[in-house]
Amino acid sequence: MSQASRRARTYDPGRTWDALLAQVEHVRRAVRELTAEQWAADSGLPGWDVRTLVVHVVRQVDAVPELLAQPPLPPTAQVTGLSRWALSTAGIADRLDRDTRETAAATEDPVAALDAATARAAELRAAAVRTDLVVPHVFTAMRALDFTVTRLVELVVHSDDLSRATGVPVTLDRQALAATVRVLADALAAKAPGGSVEVRVPPYAAVQCVEGPRHTRGTPPNVVETDPLTWVRLATGRLAWSEALDAAAVSASGERADLAAYLPVMG
């Protein structure tokens, strides 16, 4: 099957919404344990302390009710898919940084803000799981379900950021992690279309990518394999390809199995 004809992956609406609320709850439990020193710690993201990172998470949760409150667009409207979203986020990084800093400056209590955002989102299940609903978005428009999937990606990535910055373990919901791995794997396949390399992230995803001879049967000549969390870090620029290889966190066999030129897929 060619890259152009590859069918878009689908996500179960109910499971997606349940995963969103579950991951938010994991973050809420973690931030309640933070000390003043941990709140002020470097988040690992340029210029952000942990407090700013948590406010950013609040913004991701609040984005769901904000978009669902907008008048819906016609079902026939041109929409941005998940891979295009992932590949386009770097283009609005400066805007996100500015808006997050402004929100952080105006937020007195990030924990209370997260609790309130969670309560607002929890009331919207009926609308969020509709597969026919199209909402306006910074990238023209998105299906409400796809937008909810993007919140899973944001929450998983930043839950890991929070855990590494503070040392407080943040549980990753299995369904949320699975969706995040799949979105980022599909984005890699869209960024580097082809069939010469098979990227495996068991048990959640396997995609073919990179121009060259296409594998059809037997053992692929070029294979990259890693675990879900390492893949998330690679795909979002939290971990460099060379560092992952040196740490034996990723295996790469074959002359084309070097993904350094294609990572990260999401800025």
C-alpha cells in the first residue's frame, strides 16, 4: 500500500475521552505532592520552570471546552489531520510560549486552576465523542475527536516532562500512551514517506517510512525498534537519536535505519 493510499488511523471516541480524563487525574495527583523547590525547578523546556509547565497543562485541558464552545463548522469543512497537526506545532511554538507565560503570570494557584479545568472538561463527554463534529482551530479546523487525541499527546508528553523535572512519578494511562505513540509514528511516516525502514514501537505501533526499496515479505532489511516512552522522547526532541543509540534504548539495523535526519517529528 502506498503512503498516499494508507488509510488514516482511527481512534475510539469513548476510550479517547476516558484516557484524557484519566491522564489529567494522574497529573493532578502528582502536582499535589510538589514542594516549593519542585515548583521552581527547571522543567527541561527552555525558560520554563515547573510552575509554568503545569500552567501549560491547564491550558491544554481548557482548550477542549474552549473549542467545543465555538460554533461548529460544516462536516464538509477542510480539516487538519493528526499527522499534519503534529508536524505543524513547531510553527506556533513562539505563540504558545508567549501565551503560556502570560497565563502563568495571571494564575495564582496552578493546582486550583487544573482542578477547575478538569471539572469543565469532564462535563463535555457527549460533545467530545461526536465523530461528526468539526471545530475551528489555529490550523484551519479539526474534528473534535482528533483534537481530543491531540490533548492526549500533549498530556502524555508533559506528564513525562513533569516526572523527569521533579522526580515525582506521573502515571501514564495505557490508552493515552498508546494514542500518543501512534500519532507520533504516523507523523514520522508522513514526514518521511516511503517503505524502506520499518519502525516498531511494541506493543502499540509499527510503520514504514523513508524513501527506498520497499519491503514486502520476510524480515525487513532496515528496522528500528524501541519502547513507547523512548519513542515519545525521540519524536518530541526530548532525547537525541545518538543518545538513544548510545544508551541502547533503541536498536537500528540496516544501512537506512538512521532516523536522525527525521527527528524530532513534533517540536
